[in-house]
Amino acid sequence: SVYERYMRKTAIFCKPCEKEGRETRFKRMHQLSSHLEREHKLYLCFACVNARKQSAEEAELYTRRALEHHFKYGTEARGNEPAIAPHPHCQFCKEPYFSKDELFAHMESAH
């Protein structure tokens, strides 16, 4: 139903736990991120999650090495998903940003 699709799209849940038949729900994406790191050694790219306004269901999960590769080299297009360019990092706070425009806006407001 439309309601079930909406609830699935807005729910913050752990995909690996759900695949194992365990239901986990979180109030915030950062809580999910902490759980993924602690329980599964998996990571979210918050630069992508925030810029692309991704739900927990849509967000890609990465190993530490794969996330570092994603930051440095981007991700090739897959299916209907467009390619993602490498993420520039702030030289001061070391945070990744989705694009040079977002990094520039951050630099103007924070530094």
C-alpha cells in the first residue's frame, strides 16, 4: 500500500539486521550510523545522505576501505543511479562534502 511504502521510506532501520530477520529502528541517522559501525563494521557516507536526501533504505553502506575509496575516487553509475564524484574534504575540520560548491559554502560560513 501507499502507506506501507511511505513508512518504509521514512523509517530509519538497519538493512543488515533486517536481512537477518531482526527489526531495528532508530530515531536519527546518527544513531543508525553508530549501530552500523559497532555491530556490523559498516559506514554511511553522510556527504551523500545529506546532499542526496537519502533515506536509510536508499543509503549505500560501505566498509571502511570502500568508504575511503568512495571519498577519494567517487562511485561509478549503477543502474538508474548516477555516478558520484569524489568528495572534497575541508582542510581545517577534515569533513567530506558532496561537492566543491558545498565545501565552498562550508568554508565561507565556518572558516
